[in-house]
Amino acid sequence: MSYVDSNLLDGETVKFHTRLHWRLYVPPVLLTLLVLVPGSVALFTYRAGAWSVLPAVLGVVLVLVAHARRMSSEFAVTNKRVVLKLGLVTTRSLELLLTKVEGIAVNQGPGGKLWGYGDIVVTGSGGTKEAFSGIQRPFELRRAIQEATDAREHPAAG
């Protein structure tokens, strides 16, 4: 069960959910394929025995760490709050009531525009700013926050 799902309040429902972008796999995969696997092959060629598998194993560990980092990140908007959470071993989280969100900025460079990731800065009441980098679908996250805030301020006439 996800962090967001396990911490929902009574009557709270998730409206939008995203994670860190898959680009965080690129450095460990490239390092593994371009350096560590060839290093293993070279060590095997020179008959290094069991030591020849260590660089490849290190590459697999680096990719698994990136995977754990991505899977342990959550960015969600509910009908009551904005929940931003990073980390598995050490956790950084921010949970703001929608009424306390003053603004959300999105920064996206050329790579982010092409691949669909960016950085967000959430400004809470009192001017506190929290920055999060490498988020998948940052403009959709901002829009979900705006829509949820608007829905709380202007409930539909029933």
C-alpha cells in the first residue's frame, strides 16, 4: 500500500498521483552498460575469477537503488491536501491542506519539455517554499492542485 493511500483522512480521495520521472534510471544504466559490464568482461578475459562479476553486480545494485528511489516517491493531490513524499530509508514529506497552498511554480528545461518532467516549488501560507526535482508530469500536478483548490473554494451547487 502506498504512503498516500495509507495516510488518507476520513472522506479523503486521491484526485491525482505521480512519481519521480523515469530519467533517474539513465545515469546508472549508462554507467552499467558503458563502464561496469565492459569492466566485468575485461576482468573475465584476464581470468580474474569471481572478481570479474563485481562491476556488473555493482551496476545492478545502482539500477535497483534508482528503482527504489522512484517507487518510494509519491506526489499526490487529494480533495483535502497536497502530499509530497520522497525517500525509503530517510523520508522527506510535505503535506499541506489545500487552503494553505498559496502557489505552485513549475520549472522545466528543454529536456523536461521533451521527456515530460520538471521541478516544482510549492509555496505554503507564511511564504514557506518546498522544492522537488525531477517530477513526472509537473504541469498536470499543478493543474490538479489548482482544480482541487478551486473545488474547495467553490463547491458545486447541489
